[in-house]
Amino acid sequence: MPYTIKTDVLSNGAILLSLVAIHFTGFEMIDSIMGILISLYIIYSAYKLIKDGVYILLDASLEEEIVENIQRLILAEKEISDFHDLKTRRSANTYFVDVHLVFSPGISLLRAHHAGDKIEDNIKALAPEIEWVINAHLDPYDDSNTDTLLHVKEE
């Protein structure tokens, strides 16, 4: 039964029960006690709804286990020599991944593109029910340290 219907049924039942108990016992504090219990139950049952609502409004990074699996998948690709600037986030039911993939300078664009596609497919396979937005930047060398950038002379 969905949370809202279950909460409505239980709270209405508790109200009726408290009215019957007050009628037979004359103890009117039962109404206040039942009101507090109903409020606590509503808060408890609404936790998941509140949590999902917060995820819709705010971005959050992906769980550490998923990030570790993404790193493992990237490093398992034989064409990749390294990676950097891995950023992940979650917004509602969409997972976002940004990463710079480092290849050897002599790799063809076609081979690098195929390797990038393979990594994207493997990442999406981690949670196929989730919508993934993956932005993989293909680097012919590690440009994460700007002091050691290679400068290629155009011919």
C-alpha cells in the first residue's frame, strides 16, 4: 500500500480508536497521546519521500562504491594510460560522470573513441535502470598538471 494511503488509513483508525477509548474511559489525554503518535508515524513514514525530494532539489555525489567501480572500469581498459578530473553527481534519478581519459600520444582518434565508448557502456552497466550522462574528455597526454604540458607544433 502506498505511504500516503497507509498513513491516512492508520491515522483515521487511530483517531476513531482514541474517540472510542475516550467515550468509555473519560480519559481525554488519550486524544493528545494519539495525536503525538500519529504525528511521529507520519514523520517516520514520510522519511523516504522527504529524502527523494531533497535529492531532486539538491545534487549529491555518487556513492563511494560506485565511484570506486567507475575508477576500476577506467583503469581496466588497456588503451587508457591514466585518468584525472573524475567528477560524479546525482540529480534526482540521473547520474552524471565527467572524466578526462589519458591515452598515449600516438593512438588514433578512432581507437580512443572506441575505448571511450566501451568505458561509457561499462559504467552504464553498473546500474542499467539509472539514466546516465557521461562526459569523457579524451586527452592524448596527461594535461592535469599545467606546468608539464606538451606543446605540439602545428605543421
